[in-house]
Amino acid sequence: MRRSQSFIKTRKQVPADEQAHNAQLLIRAGYIHKEMAGVYSYLPLGKKTLDNIANIVRDEMNAAGGEELQMSVLQPKELWERTDRWDDNVVDNWFKTKLKNGAELGIGLTHEEPIAEALSDYIPSYKDLPAYVYQIQNKYRNELRAKSGLLRGREFVMKDLYSLSRNQEEHEEFYDKMTTAYMKVYARIGLGEVTYPTYASGGYFSEFSREFQTLSQIGEDTIYLDKEKGFAINKEIYDFKSLEKLGTSKERLTECKAVEVGNIFPLGTKFTDALGIYYADKEGKQQSIIMGSYGIGISRLMGLLAEHFADERGLVWPASVAPYQVYLANLGDNREVSQAAEDTYKALTDAGIRVIFDDRDTRPGEKFADADLMGMPLRLVISDKSLQAGGFELKSRSKEDTQIVAAASAVQVTVDRLKSLV
């Protein structure tokens, strides 16, 4: 993409009505547009970043046996009444609306009921189970406070997967498989070393559920980390009984602030029984179906990555999620420089590298400031000065490591540098 042909505009000033640092950065860098508190539109750079995160999640869900579908956002009141989750006293963050005939509808905030109801026509027999389906979809929650940017929105993008199993053993096998899949996601987006499976309350369904918490000073959650064993415990279940069951002790644990970046819940048979959904076993007897629910906030991850890796100059994207891998800039109007930049842009693009080419007729300082603010992993600068030094100036956004690379080897060196950043 050429900057001269895009409508991307960066901003020097922090938006006056935005408190969250992640949203401030993303708005200034031209990734998102704020519609209202907790609601953001994704501009081309933001959409590419969001899609890159979603595709990593999609890869790991598919590898774990999930099949992608897409459910409706509008939900009939009657379905949710059957599981006692329509009443605002039970679930208090619904957005609801009405048809012109007066019928009430909910605007999807989660999909346990609709998934179970939809699949009931396709899983009458033990031969049709287990089933693992997921979607990546906008969700809507009427949050009382939405002041954390992409970390807590009223409209957000989520991956929600649902498992339907024949028995507890089958459910637990997949539940553990999803823990592994989630940790692969966090490793691929650059958060693997600071993200931990975290035991939390299982509520109605089980003694424990599993959250995934990323250590961060901006976190709203308090967890207690057993780094040696590689797991943490949420403050809500931090007591002697839980510690004993989990095989740890207060002496082993460190109190930390963290951001929840995913969760998996055992649901038992609550929803399938309430909806009257069963399967026939080998003897033809009706048996209950055990469900699990597995969520990852895609847009929430984008907000956390924006804030977690940022520095005083702007965003610093991991190579795996950045909208473009290279920020290419030419300095000055020298014909040799211009031609070298055009040739390099084509060569990088032909090599499959995602490049944003700042070909604008503007000051070098403005191009450098935009490159830093927008946070692409590598910056490649072509100028009279670099050509006189023997080639092009290549620099990583995350560290001070400028080098001059020869024009003939620029593409290969860039490819190699990108591999080292993954």
C-alpha cells in the first residue's frame, strides 16, 4: 500500500474524550475511529491487525478440531427464557430490542443456547458426537462502564467455541486440548512468556474454570502466580482449600496484576437439559450432552498488544499481527532514490512481504514519526545518505539496531530479519 493513495491520517494530539492508553495510541496511529464510549470502528490498518489476530486464533481452533460457523446476532426471547437467562436480574448486560409486532429480541452477547438449539437437529445419535464448533463474531454487552478502550467494549469481536460431548471423560480431554491451543495462540502473538492458565471459580457448573491471564500493570484482575508450576490462581478463589486442591501454597505464590485474555468453562448439562436436547446411545437410550464454552476476545487482544508493547514513540507490533511487516520510506526527490524505492517496493511485494510505502512528498521527520507511531516491525529507508553509505537503512521498531544493507540483498535480509522477529 502507498501512503500517497491511502486516507490514513495520523494525529499528534491525544483525543480529549478518550481515557484508555490503548485506544489513544490506536486512534492517533490511524487504526480505529471512536464512535462512542466502548464502540470503535476499525479503519484499514486496524482491520488488517484484527484479521491477523483472528487468523492465528482460527488456525489453532481448526488444529484442535473446531469447525467454524456463524450464528445470528438477533436472539429470540423464548429460547433464553428456557434456560432462565433472559431476565435482567440474571444477566444484567443484555442489549434488547423489539420487532414491529412487539416481539422481544436479544442482541447476542454469548451463544450457548443458540448453538445447542441449532445443533440439536444434527446430533441425534452417539455417532454424531462429539461436536466442536466456533465462530468469530461481533458481540454486544451493555457494560455499565466502558473506559478501557478495546479492553472492555460494548461492541467487540470474540471467538466463541462450544463443545458437545457424550461423557465427562470426552469433555475433559477436549477441555485440556483447548488449554494447549490457547497457549499456542498467546505464544504466536508474542504474549506466551507472560500469559498463564489461571484457576477461577467454576460457579454453578464445576469447582474451577480456567482463565488465561497476561501479566500487566494495566490489569484489572489480581492473580497469584506459581511460576515454577506454570499456573496462577484468581483472587476470587484464593483460600487454603483451593491452594491445597491445586497442589500449591501461599509461600510459592506471587501476587500480580493481570489482564484476562481468554477463558474456558465446563457447562455440564445445564443448557442441553434445559433445552431438551439429548442423544441416543448404542442401546437407544436417551443420554445428556455435556457442554463446554471457550472464549477469546479478538479485539481485546488487539488492545492489550497495543498497550503492552508500546513505547514513548508509539505502537510496537509483533511481526505476526502487524498490518504490514515493513515501513518503506524514500527521503528526498532524487531520481536515483525514487527509482530505488519503487524497485524495492515491487521486489518486497513480489516476495510476499506486506509493505506500506511512504511515498509522500513530506519531511523526513514526519515520515520517521509516523513509522514509529504506526509500529510496523521493520523500517527500510532509502535516501541519498543511505545510498552513499552503500545501500538502504534497515531498522527494527523494537530495538536500536540500524544497519546498511546492499540493494541487491535487501529483500533477502528483510526476509531473514522478519523470521527472527516471529
